[in-house]
Amino acid sequence: MIGAPTAPPVEDHIVLDNISWETYERLLRECDLNHVRMTYDDGFLEIMTLSFEHEGFGNIIGRMIETLTLELNIPIKGGGSTTLKKKLKKKGLESDECYWIANAAKMKGKKQFDVKRDPSPDLAVEVDISKSSLDRMGIYAALNVPEIWRYDGRKLRVYHLASDGKYKQKENSLAFPFLPIGKMQELLQDWDKEDDTSLLRSFLQWVRSEVTPKYEAYTKPALGNGKKSKKSE
């Protein structure tokens, strides 16, 4: 008896070997990268199509970051899925979202990202619904991205780049140390139950009621000795 056809995978990918850097760059120029992610690691090229779920989580996490920084008046420059690559390292990828926060001022007026002159993004968002065959965290490390937010559909994890060149999981964000990551994770679990507007409205209400006081306390000058907090300096 012939069984029912199995559904195709939500995301699909292939990995090619012995791909030159020049071929990788040509594909970046010639291919439409919408809903497709290319990861290059020293001759290996992974091409992955992205699912609705993958794109949805990346979009909503990015909009949460933008809502947070708008409400708290924190300057940022967003890079979306800008290709981050270094020829000397033979590594390149697109994050789901990336942001310059501490280095936002250095990206003002930029229309192109130049890895030789511009700082790496301060924060990259990595949706990990379907596992990559390549070591994307190792590529981020080689590209010197200080912080990664990694979401697998259930848990939002924060990683800081350590002095040994490897990422260490942390409880708090490097860019937003006052932000309770656990609450963001709770809100993300309602992504498939809520429309984006309702989810972002709930997020904004939470920011105003709970995050803003933490941010104000974090940025307030220390009392008694005239010294300022690290954020104020």
C-alpha cells in the first residue's frame, strides 16, 4: 500500500564544497537573496530557503528591538540582512537582523557597509528554526560581532563574544543590560497566536511599565560621590 506523500521540509538547504570566494561574491551579486540565506565558510557554501516561521520570528524580534530603542530614545542603525563577510577570513553570512548600537553614530550617512572601514554590528539576531550545516556562530566570531541573540522557536539565548574568540551564553544583553530577556521569550511564544500589532502593543506596554524604570535607574548618575554610571559616561 502506498502511503500518503510526505510534506516537504519547511526549510531546505544544500551545501556545496570547493566554492571559491570569487564564485561566492558573484552569487551574492547575481542572486535574489529574498527568503534565501547564503553562508560561506572557507570553501563551503550553504544555500538555505527560509520558511514563513523563520522570517516571522526574525521580523518580530527586530521590531521589538526597534520599538524598545524608539521608546527609550536609544540611537541605533539597523542593517537588516546585510551580508557580513571578510575575504581574508573566507567567511560570510547574512543575519536575520543586525544593529549598530554603541557604534550607531559611526554608521550615519553610510549607504554601503565596508568591512574594511566600518565596525561590525553590535548585535545580530539569529533565528535557528532549521539547523545550519555550517558553524554560523564561528563565522560571527570571525567577523567580530560582539553579541548574538539566538532563537530556536522556544528559547531566546544571548551570547557575548569572549576574549578567547568564542561565544559564551549570558543571562543579560550586552547592548541592553537592563532588559529582562526572559519576558521577551514569553512574548515570542505567542507569535503564532497573535497578530504582530497586538504582540508589539503588549511588548510596548511591558516596556513602559517595567523596562523604562530599569533603564532610568541604569542611566541615572550614582548618588553620593558624584560619579556616573557606566552608561552615562
